[in-house]
Amino acid sequence: MYKYFSSRALRWIQTMIFAIEEINQRSDLLPQLKLGFHIRDSCDDTPVSLRALLLLVNGQPERGSRAESCAAVRRTVSPVVIGDAGSGVSMALLRSLGSFHIPLVSYFASCSCLSNQREFPAFMRTMPSDAFQVRALTRLVSYFGWTWVGVIGVESDYARFAIQLFLQESVQYGVCAAYTHFYPVALSQQALDELLDIIQKASSKVIINFSGESEMQGILRGIRHRNITGLQWIASEAWATATLLWEKFGDLLTGTLGFAIQRADVIPGLRQHLTSLTPSYIHDSAFLAEFWEETFNCRLNGSANTHFHGVDNYLDRLPCKGTENLNDFYSPYSDVTQLRVSYNVYKAVYLVAHALQDMSNCKVGKGPFLNGTCADPKDFKPWQLVHYMRRANFSALGVKVNFDQNGDPIAYYDLMNWQRNPDGSLHLVKVGFYDASSPAGHSLVINDSVIQWPAGKQAFRSVCSDRCPPGFRIARRKGEPICCFDCVPCAEGEVSNATDSLECSRCSEDTWPNKARDLCVPKTIEYLSYHELMGMVLCVVSILGACVSLSILAIFFTYKDTPLVRANNMELSFLLLVFLSVCFLIGLLFIGEPSDWLCRIRYPAFGISFALCISCLLAKTAVVLMAFRSTLPGSNVMKWFGPNQQRASVLLGTAVQVIICLIWLLTSPPHANKNTDYHSAAIIIECVTGSEVGFWCVLGYIGILACMCFLMAFLARKLPDNFNEAKFITFSMLIFFAVWITFIPVYVSTAGKYTVAVHVFAILASAFGLLFCIFAPKCYIIILKPEKNSKKNMMQR
């Protein structure tokens, strides 16, 4: 019992008496034994409790006081103790009982520290351990997304161990304590102000309070005085069903959630037992006399009550009439709608009874003790009773009761919601439950739709940091709890497809994050395609260049007998136009999706075609030089550089390029490659040269031919002739050099399809330069100035 008068505690006492009387009347349970009892007031005080305990286990009556006892009891020594309600007092009692091995069964002590069987081997309880309550609370706050909660508790072993367990358990669910605070049992104004300051300043509006009903009253009184609103209270089982709080602080407690221990729907006959008290029965009982006088505000003559409450003078009270009836008044004592702790008391008595029954059923030679011996139910050692209690397995009111290896019952909690009725009264509504025996992930069941919240129609948000959506990862803030973090976008090439991801995962080589960076999507395939604008333009220009070259060839063939066409070696001009057409068409090999065979054709075709063109120009330039030298007296140069030698020089100049390409193809040929390094979001399908040396040798050889051609053309530019082709070849070579010298840095600095486009552009630009510089002036004369296409005009200086 408590220092202050408690109707609930009196109901617990009466429930124990009722259970004992019920067992004594049964014929199927302990038919050969009768249970008796002694009741002592612990006053919720450790020294008082220890004194009462020693009196019980020693069988000595308390001098100057009266004790409840059963008339049929034969023993004065109590072999088992039921109590205490408080965890701290229970721990003190157990340490004192250690040498006696007398079992102590608590009906309300929930501290997880009491599960330590090495320290408390004789302890059992019908109240679940706080370890289960804490797991239920962490799942509850996690369920509603409350990752930032305040945790407070009274200075006691119960609250201290519970909060310690909560802080450990909450880490697994990403729940953090915005603050933790302990306040004294006797809540002074200074201690209250300190607590309220913390609550007001904190950003969290969800508060878990491990305390009893009386401590909660003081806190609520201070909250009302400061007008603090908008709090979501989470009640521990110690006050989750303390309906008396509602009478004064109902407006502050609307929407409160809390786990309450399992309730018995009804204990048959208990209410009748509770309300059957009469003045004659209670006259000699200090407990009942105190309750009667406080309930009916009267005075019993010769009362055993020595405690007086209230501001009125006890002596001024009228004598009790003897006609008072408990059925005419509401009292928490007779309220059997929330039989939770009372149910635990009931089970505690039946635990002792079933242990004694199992002891009675023991057969000699098959007993659990030394040499198969059994214990005598009428004369046993306390530790022998502990043995049977730990193995007890029975049903109480249709509910199976058993215990784990620590002497703790399997936990089952009702999730209660404090709801306000239209008339302002309290309605405790069960909105869910927690069953520790259920599979992981299914232990907590909540019906959200029936919950009444403190404000509005949905739960408060109580977070230190908003959740990180997919595409982001959590970045912890240094020196702050794990619930306080920043959301950082996933790095390039990484995704996160879950909320609150700790890390982003890298996409595979063939995939890339989408814009939201929450999904890896296939990379885009990139190459110079015929279907894109740039590819189409280059394709059209390539075909146009080939058509123009063939058109000029047709014009030259039509006018092949004219002096202008016959001058400067008509056959080389025809070959040059054919090779230029090929150069234009070579550009088409660079457009489209690359493959190994296409890459092996592309570069050699490019190198050989341009080698043919430059070799033809080199031969034409040589013809110009030698033609003028042959006009000198005694010169016989043209004899050694006739048509056959010209063809041979073209083939020889090209053959060197062919050999270079063959060596390249045989050693390290070009091939198609998927490049993911340059552009992360795309796969660039490109032709790699295989051997950089081979590629630059091909270009270098073309450059050497171009330099020789340019040198010879430059030397022949001022030779006398009305139509000296050398000057046009010189100019075409300058354009050729300008294009390819510009090509080199651009080619090296670009990648992907743009590299290919630059290469095609260089081919087309240089080919057009050769075509127009050399053949445009001749076509102009042939078509527009035919009068100049005569031998006479050709011979003029």
C-alpha cells in the first residue's frame, strides 16, 4: 500500500483475500490444504517494508498493531510473500530474503533488473518485465514516425532501468531521445520548474513518462499553470489506466496513448465480495476502517484507523449510521471495469496454489529433489516451493499462465487511448495490443482509425530531421543524435530506392541513375547515327560531294578532246576525280553504329583513298615540272616520266600506305568499343584505333605526300603558261594543311560522336578543297568561257 490512502491498493488486498477464499472452497485444488495470510502495510517505504517482511518470515506478531489473519492458519511463518507493488521496495526485500530463499511474488513490480536470477533467484512475478514494455513503446513511437521524443521518469529503480532500456532499444528503430530527465518523487517547485522548462524549450511534443499516478498529478498541475498545450503523452503501464487523473486534467490528457497490462473482463464474484463490507466486519481492520471513513465521511466508534485525511476535523465527523452501502457510491475500490493489477494479484495467489498442488501430486521416488524425494506440502522448505513455482503452468479465468526462465510471464499489453466523450467524461478505448509471443514484426497491432488525438485528426509530427526521400542518403551531423541528420543527394552514378537510406548503391556499367536518382535505367547508346541531324547533314554532304566529283568527271569526259582537258595529263585528272568521289563516300563509313569489321575497314579506307588522291596530285605536279624542263634544249626528261611511269608513281605512293595499313591490321587492328568513361550517362560506341602508332602513321604518311606535293607545286607556280595547274594545286594543299592541322587538336580534345563528326568534316572539307581548287576553274572555262578552251589561248603567256 501507499503512504497516502489508495482505494486501488485496498482492492488489490481484497482481491487476494477473495482468491484465497475461492481456492479454499474448491475441491479440485488443494483439497487437503487451506491457505492463510498475513497482511502488512508497506507504506511504500523501504524501512517499513523490511520491518514488516521480517515479522512475516519470523512469524512474530507486530507489537501494538492488528493484522489480518485466517482463523484456520496453523503456521505463523509465511513461506511465500506476495508483494510489493514497487520495484525499488521489492529489490530491497529480495536482498533481505536472500539467505532465507523465501519466494517473493510481485503483482506490479516491472523493473527489468528483477529478472536477474543470479541476484534474485527467489523472485517471480505476474507483472511483465519492463523489457517487454520498452519494446512495445519503441515499436509504438516508431509506428507513428515519432523519432524525436522526450523521455522523463521519476527518480526510482523502475524509471531508471526502464529509460536505460528504452534508450538502448530505440537505437534499432531510429528513435532518439530529444531529452531525458529524472525528477524526484517529492516534486518540489524548483524540480517542477526545471522539468517544465525542458518540456517548453524542446522541439519534441511527444513525451514518454515513466512514473506513477501521484507524480503525474504534480506535473499536470504545473503544465496547466504555464498553459502548455499540444503535448502527446505516452503513458507507462503504471498510469496508463489511472482514470482519477482525468477528473482534474482531462483537457491535458485527451489523446494519451499507453500500454496497460492485460485486463480480466470479469472475475466472477469479485464485485460482490468487494461490496459486501459492513461496519461490523470492518471495525477491527485498520485498512477497511480507513477506507470506510474516508468514503462515507463519517467516524466509526472504536475504529482501528489512525490515519486522517482532508482538511476537516476528524472528531467533528458524524458517527457512521451502519446503513452505508458501497453500491450507492462510485469508488475506484469497487470499480471492476479495469481489472488489471487486481488480475495480477489473482494470478499470483493461484500461482502459489498450483505450485502447492504440484508439490502434493509428487510421487515418492520420482520427486525432483535428492534421490527422487518429494517435499511435504504441510512442511516444506521455501526453496522447494520456488522449484514448483518456476514450473507452474495453469489457466486463470481461461487464460493460460506460464513463465520464462527468468520467472517473468509472457507479456501481453493492451494499447489504451484516452478519449473524451461528448459529455466530457473519460472513455478508455483499446486501440491495439502488443503480444510478445507473436512472431517478429507482428507483435504490435494498432487500429489507427479509432484513435483520438490531442489535436486534429492525425498524429503529431515529432522528428529532428525530415525523412530522406529516395535519391538521397543520410549524412550524420557530428556530435548530434542519429535522428538528426542532413539529406545529401546521391553522388553521380549512385541511387537509393528506399527512404532514409544510409548509403547509395552504384549502378552497373550498363545503367545510370534517372533524374530522381532512385532508379538505375539503361544508359543511352551514343554514336553518330544516320537518324540524327548531324549524321543526316554529313551523309547528304558526302553524297553531294561524290555526285559533284562524278559530275565533273562526266564533264571532263565529254570535253576530253578539248585542249584544257588534255592539258596536264587527262588520265591523272580522271583518276583524281574517281578517287575524290571515293574520299567523299568514305565519310559514310564513319556514320552508323560501329562494329569490329566496320572499324577495320574505316581507317584503312580513309588512309588509302587520300593516299591515292595526293599521289595523283603529286604525279600531276611532277608532270608540270618535267613538262617545262623538257622544253629546254637537250632535255629528255619526259621520256623517263611517261604515262606508265605516272601510273606507277601513283601506285607506288599508295602501296606504302597499303603496307602501313596491313601492318596495323595484323598487329593491333581497330575495333568497336563501349566507352563509359567520358560520359557517365551514356555508352559511347566508338571505334578505337587499337594502335595509336598505326593511326598516326597513316595520317603522317598522308602529310608527307601532301608536303612533297605542296613543295613541288610551289616550285612550279611561276612557270610560264596561261593555265598553269601548279598554282591551283598549291592553293589546294594550303587548304588541305589548314583542315588537317586544325583537325588534330579538335580530334584529341573531343570524344564520342563528336570526334567522329570532326573526322568526317575534315575528310569532306579537304576533299572539297581539292575538288574546287583544282577543277572549279577548269569547269568555269569549259562551261561558261568555252572561247578560252583553245590551244591558242593555252599557249599565251
